[in-house]
Amino acid sequence: MSILKIIQYPDLRLRRKSIDVTDVKSVKTQKIIENMIETLINADNCGALAATQLDLKDPPSIIVISHAKNPNHDGILCLINPQIIAKEGSAINEEACMSIYPKEIYAKVKRAAKVKVKALNHNGDQIELDATDYFSRCIQHECDHLRGILYIDRLSKSERSRIDKKIANECQVPTIDNDY
């Protein structure tokens, strides 16, 4: 297993859309899942990751979530080709992201309080899960990543402006080579 590089904002690769997985049991897919789990486990204060956050050429539609209800793979929940099929209520809670200076940048984001998600698990079995609270927020946050959406995109213009200024003033923005 390998620890993968977590891409950092403002790298344009964070805006990529994931590619649906067609062969869950392939060696390539299983290796990506194992590497994602290894990366998640070894990242400080990381609750979940989407493949589009990682230094992968063609990121598949896979998310991994730590300490989730109903984990099905070594304490990590793996969702392949996840689709949120129902949303209920709303909740505003603080979010951060491993790809956006997680120690410095966070903001309150409005999301559904409860979601129902359908996906394939790491064995290729179709599953449906109901999620609330933190688990629901993780699923929504990571499903956004699979569509090239960052949590900062969900902020008001004034809050986004505040975050952008904080990033410019306080965060060491890496030089990004977007010629991939």
C-alpha cells in the first residue's frame, strides 16, 4: 500500500469530475481503494477523502470515510459511484477540508441534515445507507468533491471573500503546475 499525495487548493485538479467505476474487483480499483484507506489513516485529523483530492491521473468515483456507521472494510467505509438519492432537513456546521489548509481554513456550511446514499461497497455489492449528523456531512462533502465542487463554493460571497483573503495572507500557497 502507498500513501497518496493530497492535492492542495488552488490546484485545478480539484475541479475534475470523477470517472464512474465499471470494474470494482479489478486489481487497479482495489489498489486505489487500499491506497486511499492508507492515505486516510495516515492523514492527521482526516475524516474522509474523495479520489479527486488525490494525485491520481483519472480519479475514479470513490470515497472513503473513517469511523463511519456500518464500516465494511477495516473500520473504513468505502463508497463507489455514490449517489445521494434523498435529502432531508438542513443543518449548518463548521467544515474544513484536507485540500484547503485544514489547520487554518474552516467555515460554516449549510447542508442537508440527513441523506440516503446508494453506492457499491469495496466488494461490488449494492448498498444503501441513511446518514445523519457528521456522517451525513462527510458523505455530502466528499460527493461534492467527486463533482469538482469544494465546500468554499457553497459559501456566501462575503464569507468566500473572507476565506480567500485569509488564504492569501496566512497560508503558504504552493506553486501549482497545472499542465497535467
